[in-house]
Amino acid sequence: MYKLNFTISLNTFTKLNRYALSLSLPIQTTIRFLLTEQLHSFEFDNQYFITKYKKCKFKEAIGTLDSYGKEKKPKRYSIEVTEYIYNGIYEIKKTYKTKTNIVINNLLHIGINDKLDSFNIDYSTEFNDILKNTKQYAIPLSLQFTYRLQDISKITGIKTNQLISLIIGNYLIEHFSEYDNKIYMSNSGKIYSDIW
């Protein structure tokens, strides 16, 4: 494993944290996942990546003032990543002749904004707050899918159970978010819809 040290703005941290909470995963796991997605795009869908990356305008990760005028410092991270992530960030850094912190911030910015564009994070966070508990499921997987998950786990540094949560969660984000505004939860935890 390799170590990455970086600083992100409070605005980026807030978005990442809300996304992580919606999947009931640690923020470091979602950071690894978003970085891997963007590095995959850099490697295999380069023109799309270049278009997105050029639109990124890096803002220095500075603190903000709270209502009492006290400065709230940006979030600093030192996380372990796989060789794939470490080398991919180095390649982008070399390509754009820039700093590691700028590359990481840009990749996270692209990744989290893509998620926010297709997902009602406010609804999801509220949904999780009401449920309070994370559901556990036993999912039968073929050997092919098990090996594939293990391969992806080695590339991303994310545990297979967390990968399953990310894959299912992101599938639902991308394909079913149009229903977010039509589904509500009562205090008793029953789901009902205003279209039924």
C-alpha cells in the first residue's frame, strides 16, 4: 500500500461526507472509489476525461469562517491507497505538470459532482437518518463474480462487502433517483408513495 497526503476544502468534504453517509460507508472508502473511477476514465475514456478535467478550476483548500468569525480549517487526509491509484495520480500529475493535491482535488471534484448530478443526496441522507440501522444481506455470488470482486478489491483497496454496497448503491443512484421525490417515509418507517 502507498500513502497519499492531501487537503480538501470544507465544501468538498461536506459533499463527500453526505455521499458516504448515503451509502453507510467511511469517507475514506468513497474517496478511494471516486479516485479509482476517475483514473479508469483517464486510462480508458481519455477524451471524456480530458473534457471534464479541463473544466476543473482548482480552488485552494482554505478554511472558512464560522458564524462566530472563527476559522474552520480545511480537512487533511493521509490515507493508504493501492499501487493503481498511486501510479494513476502520478501519471495525471506528470501529464498536467501540477501538484498531487491539485490532481486529487480535481478528481474528487469531478467524481462527487457527477454523483450529485444524478442523486438526491438530501433525500438519501434523510432516509438513512430515519432508518438508523444498516441492513445486512447475504447475497449468493457465482465464482466468476466473486473473483471479479476480489480483483476490483485489489485494484481499489476497498473490501469486497464495501464494494458490493458501492456497486448496488451507485446502480440505484444512476437508475432510480427519479423516484426519490415520490417516495416518503413516515415516522413508523413505512414507505409510501404519493402516486399510489
